[in-house]
Amino acid sequence: MANAVRVLTDSTAYLPQEILDRHRLTSVPLQVVVDGRSYDEGDLGGTDVAEALRRRRPVTTSRPSPARLLAAYERLAHQGATEIVSVHLSAAVSGTYDAAGLAARDAPVPVHVVDSRALGMALGYLAVSAAELAERGLDGAQVADAVRRLTAGVRVYFYVDTLEHLRRGGRITAAQALIGSALAVKPLLTLEDGRIVPLEKVRTATRALARLEDLTVAAAGHGARVAVHHLDSAQRADALVERLRARLRPGPELVCSEIGPVIGAHVGPGMVGAVVVPATPDLSCTGG
């Protein structure tokens, strides 16, 4: 029987349904808990969580259980998958990767679990690359290895109105949050080895967004994929998209979307970010 590699990711990839369908990608939801009530990501929107945060209602997030991931692997195997590549949110900020590894042990077919070291559409585009490589005939191990190499070229930049939400969620240290507040700066952040770290301190939101634009343009090489994310800040995001399109002609693939509640719970309302992911490599079926 021909090798049939399927790709699974999680809901923090924030891939539009059309892209999920086009590449036969499966997405497993993380959970968000508001006022003690748990929801699958997707049952609540980013705007819902932004409003909850403004009202200072308790919001937490959690990974999918290994049992839920195993059930997804079993469904894909039942549909004819002979191997699965499971690409997930950075292990440095979520336990999803670890849960996938536990589920993979009991899966009925080989599962290759990949730590994207990314989030949002950076994760999403890596999952798309995995699907494209599988469509070209690579086996599961080759796909997983290629995606791991791609992660080195991923860039994630984002602006937040306040570091407080990241501090509450344990994604940055209290000292980092205090410095940002004390200096009244507008922080730009990035991912380094999958962890959220401060990148630059800028005095105004306007300057921060201009710097975000410059960093994205500098990172967007030939064939790169670019996405802009926001949380309850559509006007800022739309303006950034228009400026990027003007500066990146001929333009790369560029998606703009509001992030969901899981990432939104940690970055807070007003966040604007951009991700850049290298083009899918042109690999042969032998991995050359």
C-alpha cells in the first residue's frame, strides 16, 4: 500500500478553514477557561477573551489531553493514514507537544511529533509546509525533519499594550514586566528558541508598530509566507497589512487574522504581531 502521510496541528495555528481543507490538515483544540468554565478554542473567539480580560475575569488555558490527541491519531489511521506528522505550539510555552508525544506512543501508526518552536500562523505555515511535503511524496520522517529545519528560519514579532498578561500567565518574568511598566515603554517581543523574550523597547505605539513593520520586511525573503495577527485591534492590523503589501511587492502569501483565545489570554487586547516563515523547500522523494 502506498505511503499516506497526514498532518495534524493544534488550534493555536489559527489556520483559516479553507487552508485546513485544501491541505487535509487536522486541528485539535486547546482549551480556554473563563470564570471556571472550560471551552474548546473555537467555541470562544479572541474578542470574547479580550472582553473578559478587560473586565478582569479569570482566564486560563490548558493543553489538549493525550487521550484527545490519541483519538485524533486513531481517526486519521482509520481514514487511511499510514504515518502522521504532528506539528505543535512551542513546547517552551505549552504542554501540547508533550501531550502529543504521550499520545504517539499508543497510536496505531507511526507519529512524528514536531516542536514548531512557534505559535500562531508561524505554526500554521509550518503545518502547511508539512502537508505540501507529504503531498510531494516524502515519508513521515522526511517531512518531520524538513519542518524542524524550517523552524530555524521562522521569525515572530509582536507588540503588546502591556506586559501584565504575559506576566500573569508565566510567559515572562515579573522583572521583565516591571521594567516595561516602570519605563512606560511599548514593548516589542519575539520568540527565541520557542520562548517569548523582549526584543526592543519603544516609546510610543506608533513607533513600535513602525519598527514591527521594518523587522518583518527585513525577514521576508523570497517566497516567504507572512501573516499579521491582532487581538481586538483590527484597524492597526489592517494598516500594517497595507504597508507590508506596498513594501513587499511582488508580495508573499499574506494572511491577516485575529488570534484566538488561547494566545489572546496571554498577550491581551491591543496586541499586533507578524510572522515570517520560509518557503517550503523543494525536496525530492529521497529527501535530497
